[in-house]
Amino acid sequence: MKIRLIFIACLALLVAACQSTAAPASIPATSAAATSAADTSTPLPQSTVASQPTKVGATAAPATAAATTSAPAAFNIDLEPLVSGLERPTYLTDASDDSGRLFVTEQPGRIRIIQKGQLLDQPFLDITDRVSSDANERGLLSVAFSPHYKSNGQFFVYYVRQLDEAVTIARFTVSTNDPNVADPNSETILLTIDHPVGNHNGGQLQFGPDGDLYIGVGDGGGQGDQHGQFGNGQNLNVLLAKLLRLDVSAAQSYAIPPSNPFVNTQDVRPEIWAYGLRNPWRFSFDRVTHDLYIADVGQDTYEEVNVQPASSQGGENYGWRSMEGLHCYNPSSGCDQSGLVLPVAEYSHAYGGCSITGGYVYRGTQYPALNGLYFFADYCSGKIWSLQRDASGQWQMTERLDSGALITSFGEDQAGELYVVDQKGAIDRLVAR
């Protein structure tokens, strides 16, 4: 398996570089060149889309259709520069506090503020003294502000710590005398997860419509979910390769929401909301429908998008390591798909790219043509796609832009407008032309 370790000077890469022995310093990395158990079937067209997020029975199969685009695009998207000068930015969000500020995490361990279109010099938070960012997928990976931030000043961060390289979820508070500065000494560590290898750290925090904190954790790294007899993806006694759901409203630690699917289930961690994920690199809730979109980084061949409907009670099994996208991975053929929830869309590395970066469903007001479109990208190729369900229920995936950016994340402001985070140090607005 190849770990992408090209330094910042080599960041202007071609797609071929993503699959070479020297790969970019990526956050949402996918391994390359499997030595065994890989899907050896003929690559599909650039995208494969399914009619529904399908739970497969023993004799059922997802409805799929090969497609490179949907209907001809009635618009073009573009990236409009906002700020530059960031150091390896990983995520962007807002505090929903009516301030108009945007908050950007930098991989070494800082949170920066964009205010009135300007990047402020002073960090909002600097915890570089406790963050491990030496491996290409470690560091400060995201931040989520409490739904009650205006009154409690609390926010939560996801980072890999220097002490033991464990995944760490921690709460901080803003300082009492300056809304643009947080108190680095206010840290309360809520959860740590041992992480055996430097890649596949996951990294997403997101508050759901229910007010609970959702956390996307990778499978522990290495190749092919190599941990234990069956890997971490299907092991319900570990928190790796999972989507977690926590109640963080208490003053200390966290509580298990009583409606979590595995509460009081023997030998199953009650924090788990869904499982069978390899490296969920960015997930988000549609702020109108409350559906959950999960972009999961593939192994060697396929990248995938999963959609969990708002009506879900949790407990979905997204298939890793049995499946990579819509295809058997381990075993490479004849895998048991009973009870699995298959992705609504995938794309093949054979058509460029190496690692999916999930985004958001557009719900802003500036560009009505984008309403209801889910945007996502590939880190290596810089391509951006949209995804939506048409009137017949089919998911349609359309390539919208070849950006040339190293897209580590998308971001959403309080008004629902979207942004693109470029690892080379820039933040761009996503606009329609």
C-alpha cells in the first residue's frame, strides 16, 4: 500500500502522480496497488449510480446504471478566490452565531478565522503543542461548534495527539474577553481511540439535526483493513471504521443517546451509529431533508458515496471490508452482501483520481440552479461532481469542474453557501456561472 508523501513543493500534481510510488501529502488518502484480494474485474465507466441507497438481501442486487453524466448541464460552476496563505487547511465551517465568520482548521494544529473576506493573523486556537501532524493524514482535521455556541461558547475538535498518536475528540471554549480567541487551556478530552497506523484517521465532526455529535473514524490504517481476523470494519467491539453518535451536552465526558442502535447490545460499543466504513472522509447532513451523505475513501479501485435517509434508525452496515463500492473486495468474488447498504454512486480510479472528498448539498440562495445538488470531489484529480436523484428515483452524477485544486474539504457557511478548501493554502467560493 502506498502512503502519499509528496511535500508541498510537489503539490501541483497530475492524476498519474496519485497512483505512483510517490504520492501527494494527502489527508483523505487511499492506498494504491493492492497485492491481494483486489477487484480484478473490468473497470466501469467513470460513474456508476444506483436507484436507491440499497440494502441487499441474499438474492437481491442494487439497480445500477452506467453513466458519465446526467442530462446536459444547464450551468457551469467555478471557484472564486476568497483567501490564501493558510498552512495545509483541512476543513471550513461557521459557528452559526450570526457573526459571518468562517473558521478554518490547519493541519499542524491551528484554527484560523476569515472575517469580512480577510484572513485574520491571530489564530482562534493554537494547539500545535499537542497535535501530531508528521504523518500525512494526521493533524487537526475538523472542528464543530455547539448548536448553542452563542450561549455556551463551546466547540469540539478532532485531532491526532502527539502523546500517543490516538484519535482525540476534545471540547474547548471561547475566551471571555475576545470572541476571536479561544482558550487553549479549556480543553476537556471526551474520547480517545487508539489508532495503530498513521493513515485512515477519518476526521469529521458534525452536529446532526438531532443535536447529537456525529464522528467519522477510519479503519485504523494499513492495507485492506488488516486488523484482526475480520478487520475493524465488521468488528462491532471497536470504534474504528465507524460513524459514532454522542450526546455531548453534559459538562463532562459524553453520554450515549438512548436511541443509538446498539444500546444494551452485548459485546457491541454503544457509541456506534453505523459501521463498515473504510475512511469516511467528510460527511454532511442536508439542512433541508436531513439526509446524511457519507463519502468513503476506497482501497485501490473505487470511491463511493453513501446516503442515509433522515428516517434511518442507525445500524447500517456499509460493507467494508467485504465490499469496495459496489464490488467484492475480500473475498474478491462471491462475497456475502446480505444486509449490506450499498452506495448510491461510485467512480473508478481507472478514469482518474484516487481519493474522494465529500461535500454538501447546496441550500444557499445566491445560485438557485444549484439547489438540492450534492457536491463532492476527488483529491488527486481535482474534479468536482454533483449528485442528485432525478424524478424517476435514479441517482445522477455529473462532472462539473476540473479545478486543479487539491481539495481536502468543502465548507458551508451559515447561509448555506459552499466553499472549497485547497490543501495548497487557499479557500475558494463555489459559484455558478
